[in-house]
Amino acid sequence: MLVSAAEMINKAHEGHYAVPQYNINNMEWIVSILKGCEETKSPVILGVSEGAAKYMQGFKNVVAMVTQIHDNMGITVPVALHLDHGSYEGAKACIEAGFTSIMFDGSHFPFEENLAKSKELIELAHSLGKSIECEVGGIGGEEDGVVSAGELADPAECATIANLGVDFLAAGIGNIHGKYPANWAGLSFDQLEKIQASTNGKPLVLHGGSGIPSEQVKKAISMGVSKVNVNTELQLEFAAATRAYVEAGKDQQGKGYDPRKLLKAGSDAIVAKVKAMNTDFFGCAGKA
């Protein structure tokens, strides 16, 4: 049974570890991430962008795929199915489709519009027992057409959204989607400290978790970040392992071109990376 993310995030915040959000892109991603989290006994949030949902033939199909795979694998750890960087319309559609958690990203709107839409969606999600994440400030880079230079979140605006009862809050602290450039200045821990203080200890979310040095992630977790999003890192692992398989000529040996064999190296690489990150990066192993 898929669950709301609220309980697992609150436990992580109290225990000073983080729940990973691993974004899913297809069946292999779902199976590999669930396997890695089950083997490490780690709670997990499966993130789905609107673009990935379109690729997987719609929100309802994503819910059906995740539910069936989860049940067929006999998964025992807490699993939430979460919309990532959702639009106002997308958030409502995911609630209707059966997602157990949503994110509304209104950070590109004027703050008053972000506030009004966040308030409406928080009330709707909570009325149905679903968790919700909102965003203040900008996460650098581009995610499903939302482009940001990575503006630092205003602690006062964070407090206003937090007071609406949002379950966890994404706040820009210099983090970036995708690969980090060589001249990246790093996370702003001063801003993180101000945001955590202004929100009275609201669980915070670190987007763009792929590529941030582990010591910075661990420091952020110690300061109130309770959810870290990872997508690019797993994509890179999958691509590298698949490339090695093909370059070694294994796709030309026997029926190595069979998709079940062709994609196995990449899928296994995801499992290994998830297990390593749960244990060494997020501290969530054994917390299910």
C-alpha cells in the first residue's frame, strides 16, 4: 500500500536523516529503486515529473504501474508516490489519479499568487489524506519547462507558506537541477539556517541532490533538510552501465540484444547506487 509522505518525513526530521526522493522514468526505474530501498530497509518517495508521467502514458498509468510493481514485489518499506514540480492543474490531476503526495511549484508566480494556489492545494490534499510540498525561491536550472537562476528563498515568504500547514517545503538555497557547473558556489547554509528558524523547524527539501558534495548534503540534513531529490545521478549511472555493456559487445553475444538483458546492467547499477546513497548519503538505511 502506498502511503502519504508526511509521516516518513517527520520521522526523518526528528531523527536527523533524510528520506530520498528518487525520480522514476520507466518500469526499470521503479523496480530498481524499490529493490534498493527494500534491501536497505529505507523509506522512499518515488518522484514523477509531469514530463515523465506523459512519457509513461499519464498519471493514472503511473499509479497503476507503481501499485502493481510494489505489490508484486512484496515491498514492506514505506513508499509514497509524489508529483515533482507540479503545476496547479497537474497537482489536481495527480490527486484525482491516486498519487499519495504532491508538489505544487508556484515559485515562478508572483508570491501572492503562489500563496493563494498553495493554500487551496494544501487544503485539498489534506482533506484526502495526502501530503503536499510547496516551493519558495528558485531551484537553478530547468525542470519540465520551469527555468530558474537559483534565487535564494526569502525566509519571510517561507514562513508564510509554512504557516499554511504545508508538510514540507522546497526552498532555494543555491541548489541546481542537473549537472553542477565547475564554478558553482555551493549551498548557502546561512540562508538555510534563516529559513529553518523562520519556519519553526519545518522539514525542508533539497532539490537537485545529484552532484552536491556529500559533506554539504550531510550538513544540510543536520540543519533541517529531511528530503533530498535525486534524478540525474541515477540517469548517469544507468547510462554508463548500459554504455559499458554495449561497448563490450555483450549485446552481440547470444541474445544480448534482448531488452531484458540489454537494460539489466543499467538497472543493476541503479540498485547499487540507491543502496549506497541510502546507507552513506542520507542515513535512512534501517529507518523503515
